[in-house]
Amino acid sequence: MDLARVEGTVVSTAKTDRLHGHKLLVVNLLRPDKSPSGTELVAVDSVGAGEGEIVLIVRGSSARQTDEMMSVPTDATIVAIVDSIVYRGEVTYDKQTENG
């Protein structure tokens, strides 16, 4: 799994039928201290994430391991919205106190 911040959305009207009904989000992979790793990618959203939120994504064959994603042609899926991160004994992120 990877940490990422949702940076934007991708809109595509012409796409394979298996992608219809799935939101596509641009995510920026993060290190545990929340600094950007420099890698951005498009992920299918399976949890209702929004711009600015920190999320967990799975990539590769793991991206299709839920019932909802089994037939979706994706190699990156958002599977959780992060509430907090404790890294090396320090809280580096708390959704309740941090705005985006």
C-alpha cells in the first residue's frame, strides 16, 4: 500500500464500459512524513475520496482484489481515506486538526 494525497480529478467520457461509474483521481504519492515522493498517477476511487485528502492506494494486481474492482481495468485503486498517521512516534497527520 502507498500513501497519497488526492490532487485532482480526471474526466473521460470515452472509456471502456468497465470504467463507467468509477471516479478517477490524480494522486501524488507521499512519504510517511507527508512529503511528496514526486510520483503522480491516476487511481480509481472506491471509497469516495476528495481533493486534498490523504488516502491509501494499492497498485498492481492488488488493485483488483475487492469485489467491486474485480473486473475494472486498473492498476491503482484508492481503498481508504486516512484519519491519522503516526510516524516514528510522532503524529505527522491528523485529519481532525489539519485542513487538507
